[in-house]
Amino acid sequence: MEQQFKAYTGPSLEEVQQRFERWRKGRKRGTPIPAALWEGAVRLCADHSLCKISSALHLDYNVLKKRFQSACPDRFPESVTPSDFVALDLRSSLPEFIMEMERAGGRMRIHIKGAPGFHPLELMKTFWRCG
């Protein structure tokens, strides 16, 4: 019989929500959120948007974003340089296409009618590299 293994990816959003709810019920007002709860929230940001996590867990978006940036500095460039900009020439004509990409902390949707004058693969590489 073949054994199947499932990779552990950490707690789900629902599990972390329950942890926050239990903590909030038993805490004194003004008590800081424990590090273990923050860690759970930050881990969720790898699979979900910051907005979704901050809303679901009733956290300050900007505080969560700073903690996520501290935990994953390679996902957030220090600053944007001119080389990070992709110029598109949309003057040629080809059939239309829609390109959608999503990663933790970012989503891009492009709907182009006609030839874009670039290869979509180059745009996709740039999007994933910046993440």
C-alpha cells in the first residue's frame, strides 16, 4: 500500500482567527498581541493578501505590513529604481488578451486589445521577480 504525505503549511486562516478570538476574550484591554499570534498572522500573508488577513483578524493593515516586510525583506525592495519600470508599446494590432497574475501582496490584471509590442512572458518575469 502506498503511503501519501501531505506537506504541513502552517495553520489555516480559520485556525489563526480562532486563536485571536480566544486571546481577545481572555485579555485585559490594552494588552499587546503576543508574538506567537503575530507570527501566525504574518505566515498567512505568504498565501493571502495583507488586506484579507488584516480584515479577517481585525489587525491594523500598516502594522501587519511592517511585520511582514520585516519577516520577508527579500519580497519588498528598498526602493523602486527606473530599471523596475516596464514600458509597453501597444500600437500594433493582434487579437485581444487578458493576463492575470497574483502573488502575496500583489495582483496584476491586464486586458490588451491588439498586439502589445512586447512578449507577455517578459512582463510576467518582471512581476514575479519583484515579489
